[in-house]
Amino acid sequence: FPALHTLARQAAMSASLALLADVGLAETTPYAIGLSAGVALESNLLRLADGQAVPEGYRRSDTSRIATLLGRLDQSFGRQHASANLSLRDTRYAANAIYDNLGYTAQVGLDWSTAGRVSGSVEASANRALYSLNIGYDAGFVEQRNLQDTRSIDAKVTVGSVTQWSLVINAGRLQIANSLDEARVQALNYDQERAGVGLRWQPSSATAWNLNFDHTRGRYPKYQQLPSGEFAADRFGQSSLDLGLSIQPTGASNVELHLGHTSTLYDLNQPRDFSGATGRMVWTWNPRGKIRLSTKLSRNTGQNSYATTIFGTPGTSDYSQIYDTLRLQADYALSAKVKLTASWQSVRRTIVSNVENPFIPIVTQGKDLTDDIALGARWEPSRSVLIGCDFNSLQRRTSGSLSSPLHNDGLSCFGQLQVRL
């Protein structure tokens, strides 16, 4: 098992370097910088289906090394609080070097409040990362490197934050863009704007009711490639009404219930229209100071689209996706410096694909069920040093032709040093 041997050796080196570099600087400023070195092993990096042949020149499993530069700001001034986080990542693969990439994650935020009863927040984020290497039905394996940029900005204003009744107004924008210049990948580009208003009633410290209305306008700028080579865009509108209840039956337990109705209408790809119930239930239980258990059950809609070709005629395959998710998680503090976590998540998707072309319009349906088991451990020997390892196992089972069964096991370890300036 040379890959596992390499994984263990590099993880040990990362941990040793982090421990040796711990200079124990006092926290005298709101600024911090850090370094992280890690190694990861995946049994199915390419996300190939069970039984699918490995493309020539590629390896199904691979080991990667990740070096990360970290920066952080955490500053309060008066009633306001500002935060910023930045990470720059360099990822290198041992066998599939074509996917070597530089990525980043950036976030800035501001929480503010007035002397009266008005408060709010603004947060902006940006992320660049390697996108899935196997898009799925009809689009297939992506041989070239594709980096996906995700940018978002969200703002919220609350009026009456210290009273039983409060009004919440929120707005946001999300944009997703892919670097690879292929129609099947560019069709995944997506942007949306949303706005919402909510009313909150908190009759006691243990009970709160919420009524929220949100409206979203979205756009796929390269929804379909025309025979001329140009692209046609598809737009949609989505409205949702949600009633929520948050209760704390005991000091160790908290329950959140949300039940709503969501309606989505498309301009061009009308088979993806959706109207139905959505919602979620979250139960958090902290019976002791060392253990925390949480359960989440939710039903939601998703967005996904990509271009394809049917018998040489440009068309578009589009997914109408409904997600039913069950997630169980347990967090345990073995000591003040050692923390363990375990989770199981099961996601069931109902998928509808509409392939539009002048000769043979096709509408097919399918389902898949994905189970993901994850285990993690963190050791924080000092305030400046963090060492951790994670293992996860993913198994997907399918029904119909719109998804493929696959399996992947992953193991990663890292050592991180972060000190105040």
C-alpha cells in the first residue's frame, strides 16, 4: 500500500512541522496569519461510475498534497464587528497532474447595530476550486481541468431586534462561472438575485415563530448552444413562503421546524417547473458538556444544467432535482484539546431530464440515493497549532439512466499553524 504509506509519512511530517513552528505568540492584535500542509488520498478521484473504464493516461485513485496560506481579521469597534478570512491553496496530484490547481477562499463581513432597535449584517465571499471531474448523464468525464468560481454577497436588516416582534429584510446575489470553454461545462454557469422579507415573533426566550417570503430570479446565460454556435439563455423565477418555529423544550435540546411551499417557473425549459412542499427539521441535543448530537431532515430543490449533442444536433440536458436529505452528526470533546466527530448523510434525488432538439424531444426520469459516512479528529495542542484527520466513504445507488452508481473512499490529514501578528 505505497499510497497509504506516503499519506502517513507526509501527515507525520506536517504535524511535526506545525508543532516545531508553534511560537506561542500572545494574542495582541486582531490580525492572524497561518500555514497549513496536508495530504489526501481518494480511491475514485475521477468520480467514475462502478465498472466504468479509466480513460487512457489517467488514474482512478490518487494522492494529493495541499499547501495553504491563511489570513484572518477579527475586530470589534463600538457596536460593530468586522471579520475577514482568506486562504490561498496550492493542490498537486501525484498521478493526475493535469488537475493541479491554485484555489482560494475569501470572506469579508460586517455586523452592525444602531443605538436604537435596528441591526444588520453584510457578507461577501468568493471561492475558486476544482469542479467535479465527472458531470454525469450524457456529459460524461471531463478530461481537462475546470476551475469553478463562486461569488456571493448577502445583506440583512433587522428592525426591532430587542423586542418580541421584529421585521427582517434580506437580499443577495450569487454567481457561478466555470473556466473550461466547453458547451457542456459552460452551461453550468449560473447567476441569481434574491430578496426576502420576514416577520419574527418571540414570545419567550425558549420559543420563536418566523414567517418568511423570498423571491429569486435566476439565469443560465449559456443554457443552450444553437446551430449557429451562439447561446440562448434561460431565465426562471422562484417564490417560496415559509413558516418556522424554534423551540427549546429543555436546556439541552433545541428544535427548529420549517414548512413551506416553493414554486419555480422557467421561461424556456418548462419541464423543470416545480411547485410543491419544502421544509426542514433540525434537532440539536447537548446532554452533556462534552457531547453534541444533531439530526436534520430536509426537502429542497436544486439547480443543474449542461449542454449536450444528440446525433450531432446541439441540445440541452437539464435536471429538475428534488433533494430529500437525512443527516445525523455527533461531536464529542474527548478532552479540552481533542475533539472527535462522526456523521452519516443520506440524500435521495428525484431527477427529470429534458433533452430538447428539433427531431426527438426526450423526457426521462431517474432517482439515486447517496450515503456518505464521515469521521474526523482534531488535536489542538496549543492555541496556535491544529492537527486533524478525516475519513469519508461515499456510496451512490441509482434507478434509471440519469445517474450512475459509484463509490469513493477518502482519507486526509493536515497540520496547521496560525499565530497573531
